[in-house]
Amino acid sequence: MPPAGIWIDGLIQSCAYMTMAFGMVLVFSILGILNWTHGQFYMLGAFVVYYAITAVGIPFPLGLLAAGVLVAGLSILVKKIIIDHITGDLYVGVATMGLIFFFEGAASMIFGMQDKGLARVLPGVVDLGSFSVSYQKIAVVSFTLVIMIILFIMLNFTRIGLAIRATAQQPDAASLYGVSVERLSLTVMGIGCGLAAMAGGIIAPLYTINPFIGGIPMIMSLLAIVIGGLGSLTGAIVGGLILGFLNSVVAYHLSYLSEVVLFMLVVIILLVRPQGLFGASVK
Amino acid sequence: MLELKNLWVRYGKKAAVRRLSLSVNKGDFVTILGANGAGKSTTLNAISGLVKVKKGQGEIVFKGEKINGLKPGKIAARGLIQIPEGRKLFPLLTVKENLMMGAYLRKDRKGVQHSMDRALTLFPDLKDKLNADGRELSGGQQQMLAIARGLMAEPELLMLDEPSLGLSPLLRQLLAERIKEIHREGVTLILVEQNARLGLMLASYGYVLENGELALQGKTSDLMLDENVKKAYLGV
Ligand SMILES: Nc1ncnc2c1ncn2[C@@H]1O[C@H](COP(=O)(O)OP(=O)(O)OP(=O)(O)O)[C@@H](O)[C@H]1O
Ligand SMILES: [Mg+2]
């Protein structure tokens, strides 16, 4: 067995992947596109938190909120200025891929390319006998749980949640009965990309920050929703957990070979269940 | 109540509906007949705002106001409701949630509850299935749910696009009874049918579309006796 710390690291990574993946699932369900810039929104979220704390001096939770709100606004601009003017899922995909370089380049120019780190935002540890867990890590897990609960309640018990599920399943009928699909798309884009930013922000104090940190979480959360089932939030949870633990626990044993294991697992799951583990519509 | 004036609807360059004019008065029961691809669904979708009618391509007037150009939700909010071809239920929403989606625009809780009771009285089969997912219903039940969902929107004018599609003769009979009942309760109806016999039997006035154009119109009692209609649509 790997030491407890490795499992906890796996859980922390899972949390970031899951929060990112929720956003991708929501955006995919309503807009029908994979947003390839999701990873850069994650990176921008980390920077917002970094500067909120170091330059502006506001508390961590407020910085996190600011990351979500600012990036949500940015993503709505991206949708209005770029995505809405391009037809065809393939071309939209290519355009959002192009934005990867735009945001990474812009971040390099504005923030610089060197690594930054946030020291001890939430200092202290909880001693659990044979090992201890920092408050920072507990915050990541609690935050992710809260996000899950909020999303669950929103989707299942609110009017907008009903509209989101209905539109994901049958957009024509939803609009016939009064859902403004255009407005809903904007809202969902904001929520989805805001979640990516908060995923980056919540784990920012644990890792180094630079303009290129978005790539790996993007790939991992994409794989998570592909094996979980495009469109399924439960699938995103399971997929996120599998990948987070693979990345830490298997890596502990196999080092770089773990990535081979990871991709083999993805291929096997898709061969057995091409629709992913949990099928294909928001539920 | 509803008037189409010289309407053209195009998909790209191809015109699917050409110079179509028709009118429906309050309380009418009108049927639109035509073969596959005649432009019936296109007409309904243009009325509902799902398909855009471009500038200068005719007018759609509902209750005295021009509605072409409005979003589907705005049109639905005025009481002009479509029950689309192929049911278009929300497969992973429960029956109850499907019904609630029909009432999505309504704020009056009491009124919504009243509509729900009324819909379930009309289609009692749905009562035991309220918590089942839409996709778990039989074909007949799905069609009933599609109609019940439409009624939840409190329609003044209800357009049904081929509700009999895929139903057994027995279920078709039941459906016909229910549609008559909805009309008796005061809802103005437009029934689109490929099954001309059903459309002519239920409605009092009919329009026949051929290749996107109006080929014939008249009282259904007259259309039933028309030689061309008999040959082309009734198979006699
Ligand atoms: N979304 C679309 N894009 C392009 N062409 C379309 C589209 N929808 C319908 N058409 C074309 O427009 C014409 C009319 O189609 P429409 O669906 O209105 O016919 P319909 O009378 O409802 O037929 P059916 O009885 O088979 O439902 C057809 O030639 C069809 O191929
Ligand atoms: Mg049709």
C-alpha cells in the first residue's frame, strides 16, 4: 500500500478534475461543444486567487469567488464574441483550441512565465495519528463536496435546473415550451467556466502557478467525462476519482508507466462501453 | 385568431412552403393534410417560431398581432402551443417533470395544479406513472403525455403534428375521442395529419398541401367527397 499521503494527493487531484469536469459536462450538454479552453480558465482562476491574496490582500474565499465570477464573465464574452459567430461543432472546437494559445500567451505577457507559489494560505494540519492532513487539503475536499451538493440541488430542485436537463435532452421541445435556449447557454457557459476557474483557484495554494498549468487538468477532466459518459455528472464524479487516484497511486508504483496504464484503461472502458460508464444525458 | 398571409419558408435556397395563406377562427377545428414532405411540419414550426420566416416572406398574425420574428417562448406565452411531430418528450425527465415543463412559463401555481388535474383526468393512464421516466412509457402513453404536456401550457390554439403516428387503430380511436374533448372544452385546434381519414373525420375545415403549396381547401364534408382527395389521400 502506498502511504496515506499519496491517497490524499490522489483525492485532491480528483477534486480538481471533478470540478472541472462538471463544468465541461454542463457546457457540453447545453451548447453541444467541448470547450477546449477550459484548462486556461482553470489557470486564470489560479492567477486571480494568487493576485487577490498577494496584491489586493483579500481573504482566500473571496479571492476564490472573484476567480469564479471574473472568469464566468470572461467566458460569456468568449461565447458572445467568438463562439456565437461560428457554425459547426468542429469549427467551434478549433476556435476554442486557438484560444488556448491566446490565453497562455496573454498570461505569459501579463503575469510572466516563472513559477509562482502561494505560501500557507490556510496554515495548520489535522493530526490523524499515523498521518496528518493540512487544512488546505481539507478545504479542497470540502469545497468540492459543497459544489457537488449545490449542483445536485440546482439540477433537481430548481426551475433553471429543470430547464437545463430538459434542454440537454430535447432542445426543440424545451424552446417550444418557453426556455430561452440562447440565454440558458450563456448562463451555463458562465457556470461551467466559473467552475473551472474555482477548481484552479482552490488548489492554487498547493501547487506552483504558471501560465501553462491548464493543460493536464484539461486532458484529465476530458478523459474523466469520456469514461464517465459525456453528459453525466455522476460519470464525471466516478471518472474524476478514477483518474485522480490513477495519477497518484498508480504513479507511486509505476512512475511514468502510469500514463500508459491510464490510457489503456480509458481505451478498455470505451471498448466495453462506448457510451461511457453512465450513459449520455444530464441526470 | 390565426392568419397566415402569403407565407414562404425556405431551408437554404429550397422553399418548403410557398405563398401559403390560411386562417383559423376562434373555436375552429382545422386540419392540414398532405403527403410526406408536403410542408406541414414546416408550416407549424414557422408558426411556433422554431423555423425563422425571413423578412418579406409573408406574415403570421395571431390574435391581431404579428408574431413572426418572435422567439418560440414568446409565442407559446401568448397561448399558441404546438405538440411536435414525434412527441419530443424529455426521455430522462419523469412524467411529472415533463408535465411541469409544459407549464414552464406559468407563474400561477393554482392554475398549473388545475391544469395538471385536468390533464390527468383526460389521460388517467399517466396518473400511475407520474414518477416514471418519459422513456419508460409505451408508445401510446408517450403520445398521451405529449398532448398532456401541451395542455399544461394552457393553449388557446393548439397545433398537433401527426399525433396518430405509430398508434394502433384502437389507440387512434381513443386519441380521436380525447382530441374531440379538448376541442369541446374550448381550445381552438389545428390538426396536421398524414392519416387524411382521421383529419377529415375530426375537423370541420381542411387545407391540403402539395409540395409546399395550398392545393385545395374547404369544409371537410366537401373534401371527403372530392374526387382528387379520395384518390390521393383516402385510397378509394
Ligand atoms: N431542417 C430542414 N432542413 C432542410 N430541409 C428540410 C428541413 N426540414 C424539412 N425539410 C424539407 O422541407 C420539406 C417539407 O418538410 P416537412 O417536414 O415540413 O414535411 P411534412 O409535410 O411535415 O412531412 P411528413 O408528413 O413526412 O412529416 C421536405 O422536402 C423536407 O425535406
Ligand atoms: Mg411532418
